[in-house]
Amino acid sequence: MAASGRTSFLPIAAMAVFVVMALARGASAKSPGEAKWEKAPKGSVVEKHGRLRVEGNRIVDKNGKPVAMHGMSLFWSQWMGQYYNADAVKWLRDDWGCTVVRAAMAIEHGGYLKNPKREKEKVVAVIQAAIDLGIYVIVDWHDHNAHKHTRQARAFFSELAKAYGKCPNVLYETWNEPLNKHDWSKVIKPYHQAVIPAIREHAPDSLILCGTQTWSQDVDKAARDPLKFRNVAYTLHFYAATHKQSLRDKAAAALKAGVALMVTEWGTSEASGSGKLDYAETRKWLEFMDRHKLTWCNWSVADKRETSAALQPRASGKGGWTEKNLSRSGSLLRKEIRARNPIRQKR
């Protein structure tokens, strides 16, 4: 949603990126993921909860306890790349209390298909920051037509899982928002069935998040014809001023049917990303997500002139935002995330 506002790998180049970053941190392991996964920072959310997994219709932590993370989604990577850096991620953890961030790697519109090295490097920077800071990171294949790019998605996620498969921080979102014309059973499910094994080869225990029909709203359809993989949850997206009780009813039905959900993208605005900021429906959605212990990421860390953007125009790409740098939505979300932070993050 909020689309308007909103090839395969080069293994040698990718390895060079990983090695340079590892050496810069004084790591001796072969990849950034391998360098840090065993030793989450003391007091961090990842140290406390470890690898997340699906149990029944809930996402649970390493102790089998239902758990929810709360954070922000970065904007389309090709348009707001200035926020894909360690400083911004650290500010989101330390000042906002985020326990998860989402890297929305653009695929079309000048994204990964056209510039694979550039877009992948942005994602790697966010992943490594999350690992170093001890928070979770969702790597999102931000695409509306992923079924046309199955080969590229398999290559991307295979390489990513090979580097970070042992790391509990990294969650894999395989298709951001299938369109309403993409049938769940005939188009979307077969795509996930093709991509998931590429991840599982290297990350057998990692949590995988699967987009659903109609901009990741028809979670009830997925629940009636679920994927036959373990540790799979389905993504639910909404924009509060557009999607109301009927979508909450769909989500409740999916949970009742026994599948796990994660809200990897939601906005306080209309579905366009602009228009009304709906405080009343936002409150209803927050209560619903709290009651069902749903992890969520709000859309978005951006300084675009639109309602759902968390930042005012020309806000620094490195964090350090004061109240005057925040939009109405950003101010609201900062307060809500800080209120839900389950542990005190180390600065």
C-alpha cells in the first residue's frame, strides 16, 4: 500500500561487501551474520527473546512465550535510501525504543531489478546495524509483482540466508503486497512455495513472513489454504483511515483458523499514505494488535510530505530527530513504541 509514496546476484561483489564490513568491525568470521549471531549485546531484546518461531497461531520466543515486537518500517529503499544506515537504526532503538525495523527493499521502479548491488548494500547496512544493536530486522522483498521475479527473489534470499541463517535477528518477508488480482492459491502460494526452500536450505529455523492477497489483507484466504512449512506467518497490512472493523474481523478469523500473523506494515493514514490521520481507528487497531500479541512495524521512516511519513521534510538521515522533526504520525508512533518497549535498551 502507499505505493506512490511509496537479476540475480553478483556473488563476488556481495562477498566483498560482507568482508569489508566484517573487517571494519574487527570480525574474523566469514560474513557479518556469522560474526555476531552467537553473542547478542547484553540486555538487548534479542538476548532476552532469541530466535522467534511460530507455535500454533502465535509467534513465540526462545522460551515458548508469546511475544510481540514494535517498530518502524523504512520507506522504499530506492527513494529514501538516506535512512538505511546504522545511525538511523540506532536512533530508532535508543530514542524510539524500537525492537524491530523493516528494510523495504524496492524491487521495481528503479529498485533491485535495475540496481541490485546498490539496493542490497542498503539492506546489508540495516541488517548489520540490527545485529550490532541486538534488535530484530525484517528483510522485505518490497514488490507488488513478485511472481514475475521468482528467480531473482530465490537468488536474493538464498544468498541472504546463507550469510545470516544462523542469526536470530533476521526475519524474511518474501512478498510485500500481492495485488487483489493475484489469487492466493493459484499465484501467491506457488510463489512462496518456490522461494521458501531457497531460504530453508541455509536458514532452517528462521521465521518467514508471507504476503497475502489484496495488498496483504486477505489473511483469511491464506488461513483456509495454508502453506505446509513450519515457522511461517502471514503478513497483515492496513491503513487505519481506510481499513477498519471488517479487516479486523478477517484477521480474527485467520487467527481462529490457527495461523500466525505479523503486521509488517501499517499506517495511521488513508491507504494512499496521505489524507486523514485517523486517531480513533488507530487506537482500535493498536488495541487489537496488543490483545492478540501481534508484532508490528509502522509505515514509515520517511520525510515525504504525506500523512503516514514519520518525519518532517529535510529531517536528518542519521537520526537525532527532535519533536519539531516529527510529523503528527511520527510523534504518535514514537510515544506508542516507547510505551511498549519490553526492555530497556542499552545505548
